[in-house]
Amino acid sequence: MLLITCPWCGPRDETEYHYGGQAHVPYPEKPAELDDRQWAEYVFYRDNPKGPFAERWMHAHGCRRWFNALRDTATYEVLATYRLDEPRPDLAAPAAGGER
């Protein structure tokens, strides 16, 4: 079972959360000017890396808040969690205390 640390509630079982897709996907600056292909790319096209990947999660059975998580797609390990108003953590920097 995966243990995910909510930035507000602390570590909880993965069954308390809902996955929300890729994090840091910018909303189009001028959405009225997008054609169908561009809308399809914004809505459906997402990265699919092997390794660290920024995702959105919601603590559905807890505080019901959205947050971001860096998860390794190869090992399924959660490397870090952080609030939406915080920048993506730099994994190259030494971590003080590991996952939050």
C-alpha cells in the first residue's frame, strides 16, 4: 500500500486520495483563439516520463484539499509532496527530512 503525505494532514493511506492528473499544466493564455487541435492537446495530451513526474492529488477522505506530488513512475515511490502555492521541489538539492 502506498503512503502519501498530505501537506496539511500528514501521512495517510493511498485509499484516502484521488488522482488528478499531471501537475503544472498551464491554462491557455487566450483560450478563445485555440482551434480544435490545440484544445485537444491542452485537454488530453500529457507527459508520460519514466522517473519523477509531478502529479495533482486530492485528499478526498481528509481535508479535501488539492496538492502536488512528485512520484517516480518506475518505482511508484512518492518523492515529495507540496501545496499548490509552492514551487516544485528540486530533487537535486539535499532534502531535509525527506518527503513532506
